[in-house]
Amino acid sequence: MNNWSYSAQRKLIMVAFLAVPLALLCMFTYYPAVRLLVQSFTDWDGISASSEWLGLDNYKEVFTNPALFGVFLHQIPYVVIGVIQNIVAILFAVILNSKIRGRNAFRVMLFLPFIMNAVAVAFMFQYVFDTTNGSLNALLGFLGLESLQQSWLGNTSIVNYSLASIGFWRFMGYNMVIYLGALQSIPNDMYEAAKIDGSNRFQTLWYLTLPNLTKIIQLNMFLTLSGALSVFDLPFVLTKGGPAGASETFLMKTIETAFQFNNFGLASAMSVVLLAFTVIILAVQNAVLNRKGD
Amino acid sequence: MQTKKQTGHWDPVNGLKYVFLAIATFAVLFPPYVVFVNAFKAENEGGDSPFALPRSFLNFDNFANVMDRANIVQAFSNTFLIVAASLIGNVILGTMVAYVLGRIEFRGESVVLGAFLLATIIPTITTQVVVFSLIQSMGMYNSLLAPILLFIGADVIQIYIYLQFIRNIPYELDESGMIDGASLFRIYRSILFPLLGPATATLVILKTINIYNELYIPFLYMPKQELVVVSTSIMRFAGNNQAQWGNICAAILIIMIPTTLLYLFLQKYIFSGVMNGAVKG
């Protein structure tokens, strides 16, 4: 290769280096996406060589069958808890960005849940939430709050909040570290200037810190929203969608429709709907971020 | 941010900060604490309060039980193979793409970059409905190759980190290589690849944690008993041993230890990865 001119080498390297990554990208991302779209108009059962064209029937089913589209209601608690999680994350980022003793130790500790194995965390919380032996009910009893004791994963009206709070426990520290990174990129001079101008710390927080975080807050909010759309692991491991289907999510339904009921056509339509929602959220996010940028 | 007043008087806001931190510390550490103490409890201690200390910290029965029945050793070795193979693939392909996008100008560059970035927003699990039949037709169902190929092929976050990094490496280094007559491949391999070391370290750690935590891909593609990985082993074990908390806690503990240690020793790389990935993400 040494005898080749650099411009020839460039062409060769470009082709050689991109061939495999692009092939993988097409095979596992774009081909499935296109195939998903095509399949969503058919009644394919996952096995047969042929399938019938159904037009928009699958989509009609997705949007009109409350057993399918209605499960999105179960995912609202994940949005609510996700918003609270971001507020708390900002609070702790601000606290740990100030001069405080042991701040590195606190940062390490608050981030710790994020790196723990997700399945292990799920079972850990199964124990926390267990009705008879669980440590949460035991703690409430210890504090004299017996009236709050609950069947945390067995009560249809709170099961999704319980599950979402596990997500809170896992991801708050992660969000906090992101906010902390953004806070540290605010130049110190700005704080000096604010101080000289006689701004108190709440004014500093409100007029200086938060405006500088706007972009990253929006980013995290959209991540929270798209995360809430595609909740899967926690209910899949802990409740299997129960009790009485109260914690089923749209993605669980999709997977179940495909792999248990062999209705790949309908499952594809559901995947397409979920993807479309994700793309809409992203498009709105870009529009909002770009408008702010002008 | 200097919010602490220099006067030396007791500052109520500062006090409040410590109150919040104390609550957070309790909330973070309480569940692992309960798991820890119960992993050492014998079955007849089950009636004790869940936060009571075990009668002896030398009671390893639960751990022995888990080692025996949950295929832990096999799970760890399968997980290790998957992590190692996926990481080698990720590092090689990631640096190659970053080299082309960062160093060679060509028409369609932004299309290629856009194609990689757009892929990151598609939740992997939604396309499994199609990918599953693809993997099956390639004859990789129930083999370690399925998750390896999916972790290499479907996940392209690493390109962000590498691209950011390579753009900060001065082009003069490439030029000095060219003056010495080195081929571009040599410049990539001997100059840029080593300089991307810190990015590689960050990536290796973050990906290790991701793959170690992944549940659904091994669950879907490797139902065979011998192909158990860490995530699926605890899922099966807990399913077969409902409410035997001592055993389940021991299993949780065994599984949490490796990444926790990795984290405590290598936090610097993890934090820099999370911060960089997020700000540019």
C-alpha cells in the first residue's frame, strides 16, 4: 500500500473501513425497519412463506382496540416519576456543584445504582416491595406508619408507580451526573460577576444556573419521554404485566403479540407506531432546541 | 459555585444540603443493605425483621446453594465471552468509522454520519420482531454469535465518543506520519489508534456494563440452558425459588459485585464517558 498515492489510499481506506460497519448497520437497523413497515400491512404469522395483504387493518386494530392502545395509560406514571426524577437530579447536581464536604464520595454513591445489574436491581426491589417480608413495609411499620403499608406490586392502582420508582432509584444519579457536567461548563466568572452585582444565591440559581441548563433539561425530558414510551424490562421481570394486566406496557404487548400469539403483522404495526412516536418526540425536540439556538 | 458564605456562621441552606444528602444516602443504600444482610441468613431466620443483622456473617450456605443451582460459573464465562468478542468488534469498527469520518473528506459524509446517528434513536427491542427471523435464517438462534453480532451491529453509540476524540487530535500528527512515508493504514493503526486509548477505555467500561446488564437479547436468542448469561441466570433462579429470599439475595449480591468493583476502581472513565456522551448526544 506504501506505493500508492495518498488520494488512492484514501479511497481504499474509505471503502474498506466503512464496508463492514455500514453492512451491519443496514442489516440490523435499516433493513428491519423497512421490513417492519412492509410486514405491518400483512397478516404474517412468523412462519409461513406467504402472507396476505391487509392494508391498514393492523393499524386500525392498534388504534381502536383499547386492549392494545389503552396500555399506554399504564406508562403515564413513568412520565410523572421521570419528571420528578429530573427535578431531584438537578437539585443534587446543584448541591454537589457547591463547596461541600465529601462531594466526590456523594457523587460516586448517588451514581452507584446506575451501574448495578438491571435484573439484580429488579429482584432487589421485589424484596423491598414484598407485602409480607418486604423491607419497605417493615420500615413503615418501624416508623409507626402501618396505615401506609401496601401490596406495592399487587395493587393495580399503584403497581406502575412502584415500578417507575425503581427506575427513579436507578437513573437519578445518572441524570445528576449529566447535569453536573453541564453545571461545570458554566464559567466561574459568571458566578463571580453575579456575586459582585449582589445577587443572592436563589437569584443566582434562577437567573444564572437554570437558564444555562435549559438545553440539557430539554434533552433529558425528551429522553424521559421516549424512555417512558418503551418501558419493558421492569414489568417483564417483576410482574409479568400483572396484577390483571395492570402493569403491561405497549412494548410488552408488542413482543407478546409476536412471540406468543404469532401475529407478526399486528406486532409489526405496533412497533411502527412506537417508532413513529419516538421519531415525533425527536423531531419536536430538534425543533425546540433549534428555535432556542437562534 | 460558591454559595457558602465566608462568615463562618452556621448556614441553614448548607445544613439543608446535608439533610438532603443524608436522605439520598439512605434511599440509595437501604435496598442493597437489606440484600446484603439477608444473603447471610439461614431459612429459620426468615421470620426476623428484614433489616436485622444475620446471626452469623460466616453462613455461606445461600451462596453455596446459588453457585450450585444457578449455573453461576457458566453464566459468568458466557457473559465474559460475549463481552470480550463484542468489545473487540466495537473498538475496531468504531475507530475505523471515526477515522474515515474524522480524517477523510468525501461526498456523502454527512449522510453516513446521519445514518449512524439516526440508528441510535431506534429502540433495539422494537425491531426484534424482524431481527429474530433474520437471526434464525442465519442459523445463529441459540448460539453465542447472536448476541455478539447484535451488540456489535446494532449499537453504534461508540462512534460519537470516538469522533469527538479524533477531532481533537491535531492533523499535524497524521501529516508527520505522511512525511515519514507511512501508509494511511499505518497512521490509523500506529498513531491514531493508540491516541484514542482514553476513549477506548471509557467505551470498554460503559459497554461492559451495558452488555452485562442486557436481559432481553440473551433471553430471546439463547433459551438453551448451557447458554445462560448473568442476567438470565438470576431470572431463572428467582423464578424457580420464589420467595426464598436468602438464596435470591445471595444471587443478587454475587451478580452485583463485579460491576460495582469495576465502577469503584474506574469511576473517572465512567463519569467522563457519561458526561461527554450526553452533552453531544
